[in-house]
Amino acid sequence: MIIYVISLIKEIVKKRKLIWDLSKADFRKRFVGSYFGIVWMFVQPMVTVLIYFFVFQIGLKNVPPVPGVPYVVWLVPGIVPWFYFSEALNCVTGCLQEYSYLVKKVVFPVEILPVIKLISCLLVHTFFLLIMLLMFIFYRRTPMLYWGQVLYYSAAASVLALGIGYLTSAINVFFKDTAQIVGISLQFGMWLTPIMYHESIFADAPSWLTGVMKLNPFYYIVAGCRDSMLTGNGFWERPKLTLYFWGISIVLMFLGLKVFKQLRPHFSDVL
């Protein structure tokens, strides 16, 4: 299965200009015909952050998990990568239907379509990273070199989303309910991942519960982004979790590409 990954990397390098051009076109296409254009890209995530802020800090008066850090400052490093991951996985899952006219072209490398969608979502994510940095500066947080690790965790989220996305996009061609299943799973995933709450709330629960929570690969990304932005810890300080995450991500990438390659000859017949 390693040959699938090597083949994909070669294809990305070979078609890098095409991928970049199509990614930019996909990014612009989202806002064609919209009166406020790119503004809508920020509205829903910002409203979501405000809702959680008022519910958890103003309403429930949750004590911030990190002393001296406002709840919203603690929340944002966890929820920004989740916004990116969930949008990327949703977009990648439906990319073959959206670009069915390209899938039906015999000479077009269909394997790059999920990558195009991922990069389009990554452009949006870049804006949110900048907003997060500005917010931290506004709250007078002292900049640290560790802030640069958010790029590493963004790359980790990209690999995870792409690996799962190759699997779900291929299955979605034949089983149209896959997109809805992915959407519902992401709703559950947001609450199964300690994004709005800290794992310490389960202090009185059985110890195995925290262990099960850490089996969720996205736990690594959320915890890592908060380590980077708030406490100044490096990813190498979680060696077991790092090895576990990349092991799971690589397996998912191999599995997703294998299924995608095997179903590829039948895409055009169904679409």
C-alpha cells in the first residue's frame, strides 16, 4: 500500500500548478453570487465561538482550565483546528460528485480532487489562524516561538482529514448517505473531543474514561494547539500520543487510498 502514497505524492508534485489553480478557483467559487462574499466565511464560526463563550463563561461561569487565561482564549486554539478539519472532511467527501465532469474525463487524475478541496479549505483556515493570533495579541498574550507549532498541527489535521476523506469520498459515489453520516459523526466528534470543556471535568469518573478519550486522534491536535498557544509546550513532550496519532493517520491514509484506487475505475459509470 506504500506504493499508493508514493504515487499520490508524485502526482501532487507533477500537477502542483493545476492543483493550485483549481484550489484558488474552488475558493472563489464558494462566494460567487453572494452579496457579502467572503464575509460569510467568518460569520458562522464567529457566531459559534460567541455562543459557547456566553454559555460556558457567562452563563455557566466555567472556571478557565488554564489559570489567568480567559475562557474564550482557551477555547479558540481548540475550536479553530476543528472548524478546519470538519469543513475539510465534509468538502472532500462530496468532491467527486461536485467535480463529476472531471471524474468522467479519462485523462484527468481524479486522485488530486480531494487535495484540491483540502487546499481550498486550508486557505480559509489560514485566515482563522491569523485572527487567532491577533486575538491573542489583543489579550496581551506574550508571543512565543511555540506559536509556530500550529502549522505543524494544521498539517496533522490535513493528513487526518485527507486519509479519511479518500475513504468517504470513494464510498459516497456508491452510497449517497455517506455525506450525511459524516456530518452526523462530526457533530458527535465535536463533543467527544475536549474542545468546549477540559478533560479534568471527568476527574471523578473511572480512569479508563480519559484513556478512551485520548484514543480519538483529534484529541492530539486540540491538546497540541493549546500546548503551543497557551502553555508553551512542544509536540515532542507528548511522545506516545504523537506516535499514536501518526500511526493512526498513516493507516487511515493507506486504507483510504487503497479503497479509492480500487473503486476508481467504477466512478464514471455511477456518476
